[in-house]
Amino acid sequence: MSIRAWQAQQLGTPAEVLTLVEAPTPAPGPGQVRVRVRASAVNFADTLMCAGEYQVRPEPPFVPGLEVCGDVLEVGEGVTGVAVGDRVLGGTAVPHGGFATECLMDAARTYPAPTGLDDAASAALMISYQTGWFGLHRRAALREGETLLVHAASGGVGSAAVQLGKAAGARVIGVVGGRDKVDIAARMGCDVVIDRKAEDIITRVKEITDGHGADVVYDPVGGSAYTASTKCIAFEGRIIVVGFASGQVPEPRLNHAMVKNYTILGLHWSLYEQHEPQLVQECHAELVRLADAGLVEPLVTERFDFADTPAALTRIAGGSSTGRIVVEHAR
């Protein structure tokens, strides 16, 4: 038996190194499951993996694709709580990643897919929404009625935080770069959207909050976005450092944090899988509840056919996409 897979034969850009091959059907090891892939979410980390620049560095040849929705075909030794036929979502076990007709998943990172989401949205649920949930609730303890400022609010990570903030009862201010992204952020639930290309973030946040500032800032951007956040953060506010999409890692002025009495919170979501796995399960159960209630739904803005997988990865590497890009598999 064999599968079709987009395999990185060497390290480089996805367009250069991905080749569609017939590969042996992967066999699940202890604690793993084999899954027929319905949809594969595209992450910037997939492009970094192809280039050998991601924290996980498999040796070529390997199949990238970190996040999928699919049907369980086979379970490995010691697996409990997951059964053949289950529709699931979660993280893959590279080198047998999700840009293939079948992949392997670690059972510990395999979760029930919500009935309220289609395959593409389910594939995009895990990383962005678990990151948002842990950032807003576990790290920042966001409270109902507080003001949440979300940078890159029209992107996959930011839009997840917007929805989760609204579900928690917060007032959400979204920051985007460009008029075309303003409407997207508004549709995702932002109460107010700031176009950083046309407006000054600091001035607008102070105007919107009557000088109070943002109680919580969700920052997957870094660079000048972080600097602006420190200038419009509220007394006892919390800035969640999620990532550095700008490519610039800020150097916090700790004297400024002390004088203004705000907190800088780091968030490395995957560490919870190592240190607090039960919390991850509880988080997913809450995300399923919110999804089935219609309160959260990943913003899938582009869908590519399996045959066009390299183009999907090239698209996300360009840095101008909004929402999530997903590769869909023919059923």
C-alpha cells in the first residue's frame, strides 16, 4: 500500500524542494494514530521547516504539514480515547506530516473535531485558538468588560484572539495594516478597528478608551507594534508576547514597565503540552463548546487543492495573506 505525499527532498523554499511522490503507507508507532487527511492547515512554520529553519528539523526526505483534520484509520500500541473512524484534528508527527493523503499523529495531540466546523476550519483550529486561549485566559486572565487590543487582527493568529476575546465578554480593538483588512477584522468581531497605515495606534487607543488604555494587548507582531502597546497600556495592564511576525524582536524597557505598572507575559503554547497536558485537553473541550455554539470559527480565506500544495506554502511565505490558508483533499 502507498500514499501520495508532498515530500521535501532537500532544504529550500517549498516551490523548489517539494515533490509529489508515491510513498509507503506510514505505520503508527506506540502512542500514534494513522489518519486519512481531509484538510491540512498551512502554517508559516511549514515553510521554515522546508528551509531547515524551524525548531523541529527533520532530515530530508520528509513531509511537512503540522496541522490537519482527518479520519482515524489505525491506532498504535497503547492508544486510548481515540478509535478507528473518529473525525479528529490536531498536530502531526513529522516526518509523516499533513501534506499527504495519510499522515501520522501523536495520540496526545489528537482531538475530536467539532461538529459545528467543516474540515478546513477544523484543521485550522488547534494552534491559533489554543494559543489564543492560553494567552488570554491562562496568562493574562482576561476579564469580562476589559479592553483587549489585538495586533494583526485580520490574520490567522490575531483573528482567533479577537473571537476568543469577544466570547469572554471583552471590548476588542483590532489593529490591521490596510483598508482591505479593516472590514475583515470587523467581521471577526472587533468593536473598533485601527488601520495603522492611516491612523496613529497610540492616539486612537487613548481616544477609544477615554485615556484608560488597553487592559490586555495580544501581540504576535513585535517590533513597532510592541513599542506602541507600551505607550497605550492601562494601569495594571498585561502585554502578551506571542510572536514576532514583523521580524523584529523588541527589547523591553523594564524601567518603563515598572513606572507604568504593567506586566509583560511570554507565551510559548507548546510548553503546556509538556508541563500541563490536562490543561490542553480542557482548553480543547472549551474550544469545541465555543465552536459548536457558533462563537468561534477559524477565518479560512483561501483554499487550495492538494495538487497545489507548494503554491499554498508559497502564498503564506509572501506575508500578505489574511486569515488561514488550507489545503483541501478530494473526498
